[in-house]
Amino acid sequence: MVDRITYFLALGIISVIRCLPLGAAFVLGQSLGALLWAILPSYRRLARENLTRVFGEEKTPAEIRALTFKHFTTLGANSVCALNIAGASQKVIAKAAWIAHPERLQKHLAAGRPAVIAINHIGNWELYAQMVFMMPEIKFGTVYQALRNKPLDDLINQDRRRLGVATFDRKRGFNEAIALLRQPGVVGVLVDQNAGDGGIFMPFFNRLSSTSPLAATLAIRTEAAVVPIAIFTEGFAKWRVEISEEVPYDPAQPEQLTLDINKALERQIRESPADWFWVHNRWKTPLPHFLTVTQKRGVYLPEGEKETLKPFRIVVRSPNWLGDAVMSFRAARAFKLGRPDTHLAILTPAKLAGLWKLVPEVDEIIPFEPKESIFSVAKKLRGRFDVAVLFPNSLRSALEAWLAGIPRRFGYRGHNREYFLNQIPSEKKKKKKKVAPKPEHHADRYFTLAEKCGGVEPPPLPRRSRPAPGKPVIGVCPGAEYGPAKRWPAESFRKTMDLVSAKLDCKWVILGVSADQPIAAEIIEGFPGEVEDLTGKTSLDGLVETLETLTALVTNDTGTMHLADFLGVPLVSIFGSTEPDLTGPRKDKSVVIRHRVECSPCFLRDCPVDFRCMAAVTPEEVSSRVLELVNGGQ
């Protein structure tokens, strides 16, 4: 019923428009275009953004705004005239339009060679169908995307078919189009639309865009010439059908032919910018796979193109805690490596800014201070990024991206922030099982975000840990910022140091923040061996430099543990109130000691019982594992 109503409404509008003289239709279209410019701010913004992408370095903002308005009036005039001219007489059309350089197409047919014409939405594109009577010796056809509303689809195509243009619904295959080409004939293929997941990502105006390979495929299959054609508005209700020289190609390089067709289209658009269809989202960010590495047809980026490619800008919001940030490194790297044009920025608490320098794939670090407002942070991001990836589940992180106006905002649900996100990964519903499933490690949960966008596993980074030759240096990290429940007793650390030193000539280094100094003092009091207390004395960069020189590390479940694990430092980590399957170290030389008790993991900051999970870990077993790591590394 809705289809029939739509059909009769369209039929009525077309009938009225075809009663008008062509000049009156042109003026009506200009007026409608101006009206739509005024009442459709979202399309006005899209056109302005597209024009800025292409001409932002050549034209001022005022010139782009003026070009946006001209585009709307030109598009309106051409759209209304397209409906008018489809029913016009050949005499009217001959006065309004002419073909420039028809010989560039005719010569191929005369030589018995078919032609694929690369057509587009420049100017009054309905005039492509009128080429039939302008060049009657040529058999024309066109590939099109059928509308779901069949009566409306027939209405739009009946005039083309009446003139003798063969139309081929792309959903039904291309055998009929190939047959026409082999007569030989001419088949038109639209080349300026975003091809979605079925296209090849390649440069278009120096930005990656999904491009249909159909024109190149048909041409190579039938050995046809590829001839770009555009229809330019030449004044008041006047149009020039410009036939360009053919695009030469090597049949063994179909992707290069598609790219060359893009280049030809760029030249046509530059000739008359107001004529093209700027309200189409040609550089649309794919959903959900905006990382192109796993796209069906991939990316084509020949040598020399990458240098001129404009970046696809992704900002990743870092977790707030040191350990969580380290666990997100793998995911952040996957976002950078997921497409060749990525500019990866990290929005991070200032205290962690130095940490992200350890990740070679990071292009930019944007720090913010603890008391900095949401609006201040949003201002740093506004107008700069295509995608925001939110590792924290907080409402604040979503608000920052939303207030910055970043087009794609991606992250997990949580804290009632769904309204501020427009891409949320689906999560498997938890089913009740007799045996509880193994929990997902935080690093894997972060990486799942990259996988959901088309990311793949990044290659391993080289190990940074390089202990100096000679006497082993063993680190001790006795603190835990989260709370006392994660801290193994100071006397246990001291006992471990005594047991190891009795069997090994080594140096000890105590690591931690200023709040850990009392614990460090308790550990080293009266210690007979060589020990250095660095608690509260190192910056984040200094901590990294120290960790890289260690032979081994004994630590609680802390951010330092994750950092040492990332650097490749052999370590013994002690777990009690937390779950190593969720946050444990993962390198081959990382050892976890944990004795599960009936109340663990509780994830509490303070133990309300008797600290039995930590008390169950003995200095003897920890010292034994430390000696194994040190002796195994020598």
C-alpha cells in the first residue's frame, strides 16, 4: 500500500514538472534547492564537510560556504530538469544539450571495440539516456541499482527504455551487460558512489574511499575501452556532455584501472565543483569495520600514493590506571595497523603521557590534567577526529567525545552512556552453565574492541628488557595503589630477600610511589645486603629505565607489574584478592603465585577477614621462583 501511494505521489509530481517549459523547471529547481539548503542543516553540513575535504586547502571557509549554497541550487535545478527532460522532445533536448568530442567514443565502436562509459552524478545525469538519439548508431545500456518499490522503479526507467537504452539491474548479474558490450555496444557504469563493504578502498581526492571495481571488471572482461563522461551545467538550462579520452589500462592490473577512473573523476569534478553530488557521503566511515585490513576487497595503495594520502584520524581514550593502560597497548596498536591512513592519537591522563611513548604506533599524545573539565578536554578534540575509541567504560569519556562532535564514538555499554555512543560492540549473552566460563582477560577485552572494527593481531614488539651483565639486580614492588588487600606483607618481602641473598650475590632495588616509603623502610631496615630504595624517587620515564635493567622483579598485582611484563622483565607476581585470569601478567617469563581460598577473589580494597589469601603465599615458594628466573636467565 505504501509503495502504491509513493508511486502515485511521484507520478503526480513528475506529471506537473513535465508540463513546465524547461526554463521554468530550471528556475523551480533552483528555488527548491535554495529552500532545501535552508531547511536541511544536516545535508548542508555534509556538503560543506565534503567540500572542505576536497578544497579545504585551496578555498577559504567563506568560499566553501558560497560553493555549498551554489551546489544546492545547481543540484535542485538539475534534479527537476532531469525529470522534465526525460519526457521532452528531441528538439527541446537538442537546444538544451550538446555532445563535446563524440569522436572519442565513436572511434572505438567503429573499430569494433566496445566501450564502458564511466558515468557519474555530475550535472543533469538523466541526459546520459538522451545520448541514444544524439548518437543513434551506438547501442547503449546502463547498469543500475533497482529500487525496492517496483512501480516507482519502473516509472523512473520507462523513459530510458522507451528511448532504447537497455537497463541492467546489478542484483541480477552482468551477463546481459557483457552480451551488449560484445555486439559491440556501450554500457554506462556509475563510478562515483561509495561502494560499501563490496568496494576496494583506494584514494579519492587523497582520502581512502570504498570504490566499485565494476567498470574495470566489465572493461577487462570484454576488452572494452574505458571512456569517462560528465555532463556540465553550462548556464541557464544548458548542458555540455563532455566525452573524455579513454583511460588506458593493463588488463593484469584491474585495481590500477579503478584508481585511474577515480583520478579521471577527480578532474571532472574540479572542472565544475558545484555540479557534483556533494550530499552523498562518499567518504563514509564503514560500520562496523572502519579498519580496512579485513575488508572483503582490501586496500589498493600503489607506491607514491601513501605520501599524499590524508589521514583517517582515530583518537583512543586511554584508561586512567597505569596497569589498565598497559593492558590496552595491544588494542591501540591494532587500531593503528588496521588501515594504512590511520593517524593514532591517545587522549590520556597527564600522569600516563610518558607511558604511551613506549608504543611506536602512537602518532600523537593528548594529555589532560586531573581537574580539567569535560568541556576543556572536548575542546582539544573538536573538529580533529573521525573516530573516538573509548577504552574506559565511564560516562565522562563518552561525554568528552560527544561534546567534541566526533562523528563515530565507539565503546562498550556502561554507566548509562549509550546515548552518547553510536557504535557499540555486541556482546555474547551469558548463559547459565554448571561450570563457570573462564573470565576474559582485560587485555583481551580491550582487543575485542579492535576486532569488532576489523582489526587483527599486531606483530609482537621486541623485548626492551636488557639487564646489565654482572651482579643480578632484583626489583621489589611492595605497594599497591588500589588498597592494602593487594599487598603482600612487608615482612614476607624481607624474608624473600633474605632467602635469595643467602644463595645469590645480588643487588636489590625497592620501587614504588611516595606512599610506599614506609613499607620500603620496614623492608630494608637492618638488611645486610646491597639495596637501593627508589620509592617516590622516579618519574614514569625513570621507572621504565630502571625496570629495563632488572634481572627479575617481585611484585604485587600493580601497574608496575604490567609495565614490567610489557617490557619483558622476568617477574614473580603475588595475587590474593584479585584474579590473575583477569589482570595477570602474560609473558613467558612471568610467574603468578596465588593460593585460592574460599573468599577469593573478593576485589576489595581492604580485607574484612584475616588476609588468608596473601598469608598463604610463603617467602620460601616466592624465593624459589625468583632463583629459577635469575638462574634461568644467566
